[in-house]
Amino acid sequence: MVKEIKSTFNCKKSVLEFKKIPVCSYQKNIGKEIKDGTLSRSQALSLLEMMNSIRTLEDMLVRIKAGIPFARRTLIPCYPLVH
């Protein structure tokens, strides 16, 4: 059973105003970045590895929150298990 915790935070009604934020304005891809010299192939692979690690962590947190069991081999699917 989840215990309800009383908050001492007093929320005051107000309005947040933001300046315009561009959406979907980036039009390049990894190949273009490598070709232009903005990103090296090794940097792109490192970025892919970091993105995969973050995605794996997010998936693990969702599974834990939902109570879904998972096997160790599903944690990092693209890497072989180290024994």
C-alpha cells in the first residue's frame, strides 16, 4: 500500500510565459554531420552507445515501476553478457 505524504508546498496560482521555442528545426542526419566534419565516426558510435544506454535505463525503470520482471540478458540487448 502506498503511503500518502502530506506536502507542505503551497502552490500559488500564476502563469508561466515563455518565448517561442523552435520545434523540429534540426534538418541534418548523422551521415551529413560526419561528411561535414562536425562529428567523427567514432564520436557517432560513442553517441549511439550512450543513447542505447539511456534507452536501456529508461526501459528498466518503466519495467520496475510496472512490476514487470526482466532477465539480465534483456538489460543491454546489443552487447554480449560478460561472465
